[in-house]
Amino acid sequence: MSADFDGATILAEITQRLNAKARADLRALDKHPDELQSRLVFRCPVCGWRSSPAQADKFEVYGEGDHDVTYNHCGADFQVETQVTHIFISPAARTAPAPGGAR
Ligand SMILES: [Zn+2]
């Protein structure tokens, strides 16, 4: 290790490079010609702008199925399909496991 090793500076440099790559990846999505599947955003097929349903004030898009959207960014009309996945999380067991293991 050199005397001028600075972990914080190196970490900041790595973070900056990763953020730049992430922004470049997102910009590439704007122009990608294929259908876009995302867990976070939908994309306007006209202007390429991406936003979450909440950012676009289109909360109905969170529901399962097809949604007609008039995008407030550019006024384009298009359809967004939403596929919902449910994950059911139950609370921890209230009693200790029975002696001898699970039954
Ligand atoms: Zn648009």
C-alpha cells in the first residue's frame, strides 16, 4: 500500500464511474427500438422519456393489465401492459418448533 493511499478517494472514483455507466445504460434505453420491460419505469415510444407511474401521475398503471396512457411529457398516446407479481410474506411463527423437527 502506498503512503498516499486514500480509500475514500478511490471509492468516490469507482462510484462516479459506476454512476456514469448507469446513466449511459439508461440513455441507451431511451433509443432502444425494442419493447422495454422494466420493474421501475415505462417508456414513451415517441419521445423515449422514461418515468415511473408515480412520477407521471399515472397510478392506474400499477394495476394488472393494459392501460391507455396519454403521456403528460409530450402528449403521446400509447398503451402500457402491467404484469403484477404477488409475494406473500407471513409473520414469524409464534411458537417454538416442536421437539424432533418439523412435522
Ligand atoms: Zn413522449
